[in-house]
Amino acid sequence: MRSLKILLLSAFIVLVSNASSAQAWGIRAGANISDITGNGWNTDAKTGLYVGVYKEIPLVKSLLFIQPEVQYSQEGFSTANAKDTKIDYLTVPILAKIYAVKLLSFETGPQFGFVVSDNVDYTDVNSFVPSWAFGTSLNLPLGLSINARYITGLDDTFDNPTLSGKNQSFQIGAAFQF
């Protein structure tokens, strides 16, 4: 698993290091509203934060871009009979981004999550969680944008067949592009 992390991080660094004047860097941050869904889960959503960097790489000028990102994401959920569950991830989304008009863009693509820390003591947390992200952005002047993104887990959060459940997150935040 460690070699997979190193491979993905290396691929991201190579992708990002191919600098071109048409490429744009940015930072993004905001709130996560996350929960878990699956068999037998009766949970409430938990709010956390996310912060990260991204790069827009043009494929079709002013229309289609690839947007790799690296971000820190606080996720988890609450249950009535247990303490709040907190799982922090280093996520690497690699999104296709389409500008419908200059003011509005849509994005979708895979996201790879690596557990950084957790407070789960009742089972093992999977250290790698693949997800799929869907989002939209309202692109304002001066490089500022307001964005919303829905992320759904593709694999179980826990390494336990009796606790099958997948992460679900809604992100709302802002980004600034340089």
C-alpha cells in the first residue's frame, strides 16, 4: 500500500511539474459535510474542513481542462451511541473540468484518499479509499470561484465485512487561481 501511495504521489508531481504558461495554479478551502452509508448504519453527518492546491491543465483551450489536486480533508460521522468518528484523508482528485461559459464550470473524476489519521478503535480503517467526485464552480473575476462538490466512496471505509459502508461528502468552499 505504501508503494501505491508513493507511485500516485510521484505521478502527480510529474504531471504538475510540466510547467506551461497556459497552466494555472490555485488554492481551495472550505467545509466538508460527511457521512457514511451502508448496511445498518444510523448516523448523522459531521462537519470538517478541507484545504488544498490544484493546477488547471488545458486540453482544449478555454473549454476542457484536467485538474489534478492534493488536499487535506477532515471527514467522519456521528452516531447516537458512540463518540464522533473522525477520519482525516490526504486526497488526490484528478478531475476533468468543462467550462460551460466563462462564469460556470463542471467537473468530475476519480479521487484517491489516503488515511492520515483516525480515532476509530472498534475496527480497522482502510488506508486507501477510492471515490468519485462531481462538482460545479461559479467563476468570479480576479481568479476567485465558489465551488460545490459531491464525493461518493467506491469502496468500503472499514476493513471489516460486518461494517460495510462508504464515505459520502459534500464540499462547499472557495478557490483562488493565480
